[in-house]
Amino acid sequence: MKAIEIDGDKLAWHDVPDPVPRAGEVLIRNRATAINRADLVQRSGGYPPPPGASPILGLECAGEVVAIGEGVARYKKGDRVCALLAGGGYAELVNVPAGQVLRVPDGLDFEQAAALPEVFATAYLNLYMEAKLAPAERVLLHAGASGVGTAAIQLCKVSNNPCWVTAGGADKIARCVELGARGGADRHTESFESLAKGWTDGGGFDVILDPVGGAYLKDNLASLAVDGRLVIIGLMGGADAHVSLGLMMVKRLRIIGSTLRARSIAAKAAVMDALEHNVWPAIEAGAIRPVVEAVIPIAEAERAHALVASNDTVGKVVLSIA
């Protein structure tokens, strides 16, 4: 098969050995994968794959099942599926544990389906499983125009959770409002902390989902309601910050650190099961949709990475595989 390999400072479409499904796995003929910012960090050497995972970039895929490992009864050859991966998505063939595989929602093509697994798993896991978000609770989503952000906005809308965003410019905020956000702050020119009281009638947010980390910690804590939860899923703004323990005690705040890629197969399967039961019906009903900025042939992965790195996108950039 062919796969994207890191060749010095470039991405190259090379021949590599075919994977073989082991017990409990399915082999997928990959038709599309989507770029995540983690791919760019892994490429730079800052985010190595978990032990045993493919060193090939790519955290999600969509295609057809072509082979089944021992003990897999849920899928058969020819099934149209998408999958959450620990690695290996930038390739023509992908091995993945069966519990991390879901059928493609009715009405979606492979490019749309490839934009679902990583971002919806991340958003659902952290809002509903980690933060225990309840109906009508208020949410702030940082990087609202990102893949995870656009997924989270739509999840909040269908679960009756008013949400606001931060994003890089008025155009991106407008796109977020179209998806269901109540409003937003331009991260370049506005302080979300100063706007939070007005947005929440002085009460603060019940949950904040944050891929920024250190640079936002002080304002995040100030913006939370009593019993509020801050879920940190990235460190784009640094890994270190001062924490006001007194404020945390008085407001009974919780800070939750969370990653998805290194979790166990069983833990990832639980998230995917939750998506199948709670999110896939909304996708098929048209209440939730994948947000795709561009579809680019996988041989042009270098151009696709540059587009993601530009921060000029809304939603996902997808790589198509003929």
C-alpha cells in the first residue's frame, strides 16, 4: 500500500508494507482521512504515538471493511465505516480495533464521515463524560471554529446547552453562531472574561472546554460559575500557570485534564458506543453535520497541513484517497 511518510521536513506518498488485522481488529480500505492539529505536532516530533500504535500520521478514517480479525462479529467485508485511530490514517489500508469503528451515518459520503470520529469523540467525551454536562447548563468553547469546536457547538445545541465561543475573528464567530452558538469573543481583540458576566447574567459558565491551557487559566477560573468545571484538552497557550486555590475552594471548581489518544481500547470503545447511540441519530436526522473546510488529495498532504497551520479554516480539512 501507499502511505504518507515524514521525509525530512516534507510529507511524501511512499510504498509501505500492508497491515494485517490481528484478533479483535478490522482492516479498512481507506477512502478519506482528516487532519487534526495533533498531526502537525507529531510531525514536528512533539507528540509521539502511543506504544504499539502505527507511526503513520492520522487519527481518523472512513472507508470499506476488507478483512476481519479473529473474534470480530460486528462487521463484515464491504461495510462502510469510519473509525477513531491511534495512528495510521494517512494510508490506503488501516488496522483498527473493532470497538473504535462505527458505520458511516446514512446520507454521508466518505469525506464527510472522515471528519467525524476524532472531533465528535473528543467533544462528547469531554463535555458529557468528563464534565457531566447537564441540560440547560452554560458552556464556553475556546477555539470554537476548530474541528472540536464546531462539533461541540452542535452537540450543545441538540442537548439544550447555551454555548458561547472564542475564535479568531468576526467571520469565524459568525460561522459559529450559524451552527448554534449564542455569541463569541474575538480572541485577538476582546477579553472573554470581561464578556462572560453579560453572556451569563452574572452567573458564569458551568463548563469551559479549553485547548489553550496556561494562557487562559486565570480568566477561565474567573469565568466559571459555582461548581463549574474546566476541561483542558490542549496546551496551545502553554503548560504552566498560577492557580488561585482560594477561588477554586470558594466556588467549588474542578479542573479536569483530558486526552483521548492514549486511552485504552476499552475506553475509546465506550466513547464510540456513546456516539453511536446519542449522536449518530442526530447526524442522520440532519440536526448535526460534519463541517468540512476543504477536501484535498492525500498526495498533496503538504498543502493540506499548510492550510491547517494557517488558522484560516473552519471545521476540518479532509484528505481524499482514490
